[in-house]
Amino acid sequence: MWPRTSRRTGSGRATGLAIYLQNVPQFVLTLIGTWKAGGVVVPLNPMYRDELAHILTDAGVTAIVSSENAWADRVGSGPPMPECGSC
């Protein structure tokens, strides 16, 4: 499913995908799916709050995979977590 979805969203070969998850099964699934699609994984540690903006800018990621809780904790009352209608 990931390679098909990644092609539609512009992610795939040589693109950076940030994974902002705790140690959960979805982390491993996202990691392997990104590698199989030829993408580059940028793992983000949720404990490093101050460095996230710099890491995302420096790595040039095109997408972020995050849990709703991690997104809400980091962004707060800002924009809601985007939905993937084709997933």
C-alpha cells in the first residue's frame, strides 16, 4: 500500500519522509515501506522538541508520519493533523 500511496503523494525515490512516532509497530511498517519505495527515512525523536524545526528543514522532508497524540502535543492548538483521503 505504501509504494502506491507514496507515488500519488509525491513521496518515493530519494525523498525524505520524517517518522515522528514512539516505539510502536507503525514505526517499523513505515520504515520498511519507505525503504521499499526507495525513499529516505528521517527518524525524529519526540523528546527533541527544540531541534525538530532544524532537522526538518535541514533534511528537506516532503512528508511526516505522526500519531495524532504526538502531533497534538507538538503543534498544540495549531493546525489539525492533515488527513490522507487515499490511505
